[in-house]
Amino acid sequence: MRKLIMTATTLTLLMAGQSYAASLPGEGITVKPVQSTISGETFQTLLVSRALEKLGYKVDAPDEVDYNVGYTSIASGDATFTAVNWQPLHDDMYLAAGGDKVFYREGTYVTGAAQGYLIDKKTAEKYHITNIEQLKDPKIARLFDANGDGKADLTGCTPGWGCEAVINHQVKAYQLENTVQANMGNYSAMMADTIARYKQGKPILYYTWTPYWVSDVLKPGRDVVWLQVPFSSLPGAQKNVDTKLPNGANYGFPVNTMHIVANKAWAEKNPAAARLFAEMKLPLADINAQNARMNAGESSDADVNRQVDGWIHAHQAVFNQWINDALAAAKS
């Protein structure tokens, strides 16, 4: 009799466990995240994936694609979400893929993302360079000539990221075409060469953004300085954006925010995930710190997964609140 009672109790517990699992809103649903080939984006993508898994979703590893491919994939339903929608940098790609009619974008995941042009501090101070417009002077431009063609070599970015459109537009707008060559290609490889030149004591001119590891290696204020621009000038959907800061400084790019963007029809059918996407927030400083660890060698899949788990452990109460609010949204 006692054995029967224990068996019945065990069965009841198993059934309760199955009932709990089945009650999770994401049970039986597969999520397909996308990000770019920038390895530093994996951390913020996986953090969203971890939260979705707590809601019962099966989350695939992120597919690495060009941003424009990512947006069209989400719009068509071939992918579910991206955690790296830069606004306004990606506005043209976002709108071209269907905009708010096909995308769900609520809340702000990351704030304070900056971009711009920098040169080494030694050259800036020696030649009193503070504005990229000064590179119209061939003598100033030749200081940054890396290949002997007489033009300044500007390390740009990888085609397809969105930044290349702004850089090319501004080179023309600031009348730098005769003295500056904006180089586009594999950003990591180009920056490795730029950093090597810096270590050799040579002048450098490059584009970068935060959060990213570059500003941990070449620290603004210590090693390099930001260049201002003569006036606001951006292409496409950003053409009317004023990049001048309240203090009067103008670095050519507006401060961006980053958002989680999902397929709108999918989000409407998954209110728990939609609430999660709208509520999650990740401090810029935490992304910078994680990216610096990756650049220092902790960049394997196991390393990044451990860093994600470490962030969750350090912010467990916040993470739990996201999950609880998402579960509540599924029941309302």
C-alpha cells in the first residue's frame, strides 16, 4: 500500500511538472535570431535568447547576416528578431524592409551609442587638428597617408553596415574627395592595421563607434581624440537630423539607441515575448566591458555564454522581473 502511495505521489509530481512546462507561453515555438558578423553583438543577442528560453521558447543560435538581409528576413518571417537595430543609423534599411507595418519595435534596449571620426592625440596636438574639415588642406591630409597616394587614409567600415553610407556622404559634403580616401572593407582587419600603425608612432584616422572594443584599446582622451565636423549632414532618412550637441559640439553622428526588432505578426501572437522585448534594457558600459574581454582573448562560444550567464547572475532580480512581467502579459 505504501509503495502504491509513493508511486501515486511521484506520478502527481511528474504531472505537475509537465503541466508547468506546458504552461510556459513559448512551449513548442522556435525562435530564429539574426545579427551581423560583428562578434561583439553576440552578447546582447544571447541575453535576449536566454530570457526567451526561460519563457519556454526553443531559440536557435543567431544567424550572422548583413543588416539589410536581417531586416528583410525578419519582415518575411524567415527570422524572428534582432537585438541590434540602431536608430537612426539603420532607418533606411528598416524602412526599405517595410518599417512599422511589418516590424514590432517597442522600448529601448541600449542608449548612448556614439559614432564618429578620431585621430591620434599626438598628431592632433602637434598640428592643432580639431575638425575633419581641416583635412581639405593637402598638407594636413598627407600626414595620414598610409599608401603614398598623397591622400589621407580614413579607416571606414564594412560595406552593408550602414556607416559606410554616412562616411561616403560626408566625404562629399565636407569637400574632402580630393584629399581623403575613405577605405571600406573588413573592419576588424582594417582596424588591426590602424592599431599597428599607431603602435609604430604613425598618425591614424579612423571611424568607430561605441559600444565596441576599439575604444578600450585606443582610449579617447588618452590615445586619440574625436574630430568635429563643420555642419550636420546625413544621407537618406537621416537627412534632417541635427547632430549638434547641446554644448555646441558636432561630431557628425547623432547619439543612437539600439532596439530589439521582431516580426510584427509573430510578436502579436506572442505577447510574452513582445513584453520581454519592450522591457529589456542593457547598459552600454556592460557591453563595452564584455567586448573588451572578448578582445583580450575571451572570445570563444563558451566564453561568451559564460559572460551572458555571469551578467544574468549579477542582475538576477532585474532578469527575474523581465520574465515575470512577460509571463503576466501572456495571461492578460
